[in-house]
Amino acid sequence: MKRSSIRALSAFIALTALLALMLSGCNLFGGQPDGTTENSSNNTGTESPGETVDYASLLKLDMSSETLKQIVTVKNYVDGDTTHFHVPQNVAEGGVLKARYLAIDTPESTGKIEAYGKKASKFTKEKLSSAASILVESDNGSWNRDSTGSRYLVWVWYKPSDDADYRNLNLEILQNGLAVASATGSNRYGEICLNALNQAKTAKLNVHSGQKDPDMYYGEAVELTLKELRCNIEKYNGVKVAFEGVVTINNNNGVYVEEYDPETGLYYGIYVYYGFGLSGEGLDILSVGNRSRIVGTLQLYETAGTYQISGLTYRAMKPNDPNNIQKISDGHSPAYQEMSAERFANGKIGILAEDETVKEYSVAELSLNSSVSMKNLKVKSVYVTDDKTSSSYGAMTLTCECDGITVTIRTLPFYENNELIGASEYEGKTINVNGIIDYFNGNCQIKVFTKDAITVN
């Protein structure tokens, strides 16, 4: 055989062998299929094809590292990647650390509702509410804030039981497919976080499944009254609903809406969060004094422990779209239904349920978010929020008494001639108030939004 033929044959054999090696899945360059290199340090974990790895059990908390660490307890569950924790004053001013979980971005379940958002929020709450211990860790030697400046970027660790190791909740959320990437590789646990994320994608878990969220309501809005909504509030959690009511107060990117029910003689209300998704005609529909048709999704706002409507839309090109919010009429006013302190604190009402039984409700709780007036309240003490870093700086809590009943009034910060109004304006005096029935820390109170809504007798 000629030498040139031999060289050609040898080249062909070598090429064939190389192709066979590549098809067999081997990597000649020592890397992974996604371009990363294998590294057994930091317990990043490796898996065989088809094997599911519990990365949260592989990653160990190093108490001797340079990162800051703090044992905490939960103040408020917000959503899947945000929790408020009680901490010492030297960790966060006010004793509350608003934690934004590092490396993950879970779907929304507060201001707006996204697929798998409620599932992610439930997952976080279940893990932390049953934990024997919770610890937060910084990514380096400092407590670092996020881009909003109001939250701290942290790793959240929890012990399922007293004798268990700490598990990294950020990582566990990733490996369960309940979050997408958020600078996932750019942190101290980046490699193992990417491994967990890629495993969830390969397994098509939850947000990576391409499937509809079974816990999310995808049907047309349920048409109902505010009375029906209030009397069965848990039943409609997560459901898209439509109802009519009068817009009474605009506050904090949302409005209060109320509706009168002649059968019970009560006003029923709800807070409607419009956020930053509406403009122009959409916002005009929610003007105070309008009677409007509201279409949105009911959700539990964990931080406040109250329900609200969110996910509003308005398509100007299709004003009669049944999914649009719509203006019905204008020129209306808040009812400010007069209520005695006794009825506010102890009033009960029986309402016939669907199963023909009478269910008893607290009048104040059933009337949440509706407008109310109360007279002859003797102000016993006034607490003023004095944290200058808080948006509530200058807000007052008035502890009042009427006929032996204690009623709490909560105000926004009030100003007169650019001067903040303090406790002396009301302490020891008798007042009348117009406000909204609000819920705070397990109790009903009256929230007042303007100085004119309080008159001193």
C-alpha cells in the first residue's frame, strides 16, 4: 500500500475513534456539559444520570467562616424569597431584619400573582414555621443591603429538628424548582446553587415545568358581592373575582373600596392594590368617589395578615373587556358609618351560610377596610413612631377609651405649616374620628389618613 494511502487510512481510523468517544458522552477537556469544571470542594455534589441529589444536605454551615451570622425568629412571612426576622438592635435598626434571599428569585405572590408564587411562599413558610432554629448569614463580612436599600441580602439556614444539621433554605428552594436564577453563580455558594438550579431545570420541576400552576386560578372571574367575598374570604383566596363598590380612599399604591348591604345594614370593604401597573384611564377609574367594577385576584398579604385584591388590568382599546376594571358612576362619598365602641369591640352578627346554617361573625372583622366614624373617644395615651429611617416616622397610635371600652386609633404622619404634629395635639382630649377599619397585630383598629378626619371636642 502506498504511504499516502496508509496516512489517509490512519487519519480516518483516528477520526472514527474520536467521534465514537464523543458520542459516548466523554469530555476530553475535563469539564461539564454546561462548560463548568468539576470541583469536589465546598460539597458541591455530583450525580449520576437519573439520580436526584439533595444539595441542601451536602452544603454545610461553617460557623468559623468570616461571614456574619445571627440566630433569628420570624416576624412576618412575605413571600418565597422575602421574610422579616426579629434580630438584636445592633444587627438592624428597629430590631427587624427584612431579608431578601440570595441567589434566588421566586415568583410573585404579593403585589401581583405569578404561577407557582403561592407554592414558593407556602414552601418557605412551612420550612421556617416548623424549624427548631433559624439562622441568617451574610455573603461576606458585612450585612449587605439590596438595591432598594430596605432589605438585607442573606442566606437563610434552618434546623428541621434540634438534633439535625442546618439546611440552606435558599438552596432548597432552588433544587425544588421554586425559583429562577438571580446572580446565582456570583456568591460564596454559587457553584452548588447552579448545580441545584440545573438539576431542577433538567427534572422540569415547578417553574421549569412548562405546565400551568395547579394552585393558580386560570378561569374567568367569579362575579360576586363584597359581602359574599368578606363572608367567605378564605374560600376565594387565590381566585380571580369581580365586584362593584365605591372607592373611598387612595393610599400607598392602592384604594379602599366599600359596598353597602341592606340585609345586614353593614358596609363591606377590601383594599385594592394597583401597584405600578396602571396609568391614565386605568388610574382614573380608581379615583376616589367613583363607583367602579373591580376585577382582580384575592390574596393574603402576609406582612399585614389581611386580604387584598391585586393583578388589576385595563386595556384602553377594549374598554368593555370583562377582565377590565370599569367606571360605573361618580360623585359618591365614603359612608363613614357611625359605630359605637361597644359594637366595634364586641359586636357579633349572624349570617345565613350556603349550607343554611347561621354563622356568627365579628362586626369589626366583617367590616374590615370599610369607612367608619366613632365619637367621644377619650385619648388616654399617644405613641409616636420616632424612627427617622422609617416611612412611618411621626405616625401616631392613640389608645382611647369610650364607655369603658378601649379603641386604638392609628394615624399617618400629620403636618401643619410644615411642622410634624405630635402627641400633645390629642393626649388627654376627647375626639371624634373618621377612618377605615384596619387590622394590626391580631386586633382591629381605626386607621386615620388626614388631620381633618380627627376633631377635638
